[in-house]
Amino acid sequence: MKKMDYRAAVISSVWIAITVISAVYMWVFADKIGDVLFGVFLPVGLLVLVATIVTVVVFNSNSERK
């Protein structure tokens, strides 16, 4: 497998996982959350921030895979 294929697989799997986790979180806790800012936007926003950081780190990694 080429290095770019490996990076693309990691990045796409992270974003798919974040999408699934966020969707299930909002579906399960939609009627139980009292405050929209701290109940939805903060947790989902932090997940998106983590996915963005992982994307940048993986995309910019210069290590050769052997």
C-alpha cells in the first residue's frame, strides 16, 4: 500500500467515526439536553476539532512506512 493511500484511509476513517459518533450522540441525547451550547455544540465541536488535528498531523507526517 502506498503512503498516500495509508494517509487517506486514516483520515477518512477518522471523519467517518466522528460523523457516526456525533450523529448517535445527537440522536440519543436530543430530548435530554437542556442547554444546546454545552449539550450539543461543545461536544460535537470538540470531536470535529480532534478530527481536524488528526487530519493535519497525518497529512503532514513525513515518516516513511516500511
